[in-house]
Amino acid sequence: MPLPANKTELQRRLQDAYAKLAETAAAVPAEREREPALAGGLSPCDLIAYQIGWGRRLLAWEASEADGGVAEMPAPGYKWNQLGALAQAFYAEHRERTLAQLLAEFEAMVGELQSFVAATSEEVLFGLGQRRWAGPKWPLVKWLQVNTIAPYGSARAKLRQWQRSLPASAPVDAAESG
């Protein structure tokens, strides 16, 4: 998928990808939200926790640099060759939350990302070398795309594939329930 061409397109794509994933996740029955039946042995809750984790990392990198610090990438105590362990930390951090709670946190985090995008100039979003944490080769928009928009679409596809594999719910016969 090509990168968004401008800030308006970036905001729209982020919102659209978020809304589609949130809507699909909200349809997961509560009794199945922790079922590790998705690709990789993940549950629907794990899938949303992962999205929250990476969104929070982006916001933390930006906040660290804004405060004059150096962003710890990908996360404090983790190297780029330890992304599997970082993902496990995201799942563990959110293990006690329901899907509804995770979706509320996801919504708030995406709101923070949208606020960051809105407050950032197109020059900073689309130019190279605008943030130390982004490095000289990738503009911020690419970091946003690969850590939010693209994985939201992939997560939604995994959820939809799993949902299609579930047996259709049989309607409750009024005579049986009485």
C-alpha cells in the first residue's frame, strides 16, 4: 500500500483502518474474546493489545524526543531482534482486560495518535530526518503506516477469517427456551 500523500489522507486512513478493526472486534462474542484461536495462537484480546502496544510505542518515542530525551527503540529493555518478546509483553500487560476495555483503550490511543498527526506539520510528517527516532531513511508517515494503518488491516483480516470459520449461531427456538 502506498503511503498517504498528505496529512488529510493520513488522518482518514488511520481513522478508517481503526474504525473497521474496532467494528470487527466489537462483534466478537464475550465468551470467545480470550480464545487463542487466531493465527499464531492469539486471542482477539491479544490482537487488540498488540495494536495498543505499538501505538503507545510511537507516542512514547515522540514524547521522549519532545522532552529532549532519546527514544528507547523499540522499547526499554528490548532490541529490534526481540519483537516476539515485546509482543508477549503487550499481551501480558493487557491480560486482565476484557475486549470492551481494550477497545476503549484502543479508541483513546488512536485519538492521541490523531491529535499528534493534527498538531504536526506536513513537513515533519512527510520529510526525512525530522525526528531522531525516525532516522534518516523513513519519514514519520511511514512509521505511522507500518505501526498502525497496515497492521490494523492485517488484524482485521485475521479476525474476519476466524469469524468466518466459526459455526453459525443456531437460532433459539422459543419452545425450547420455555
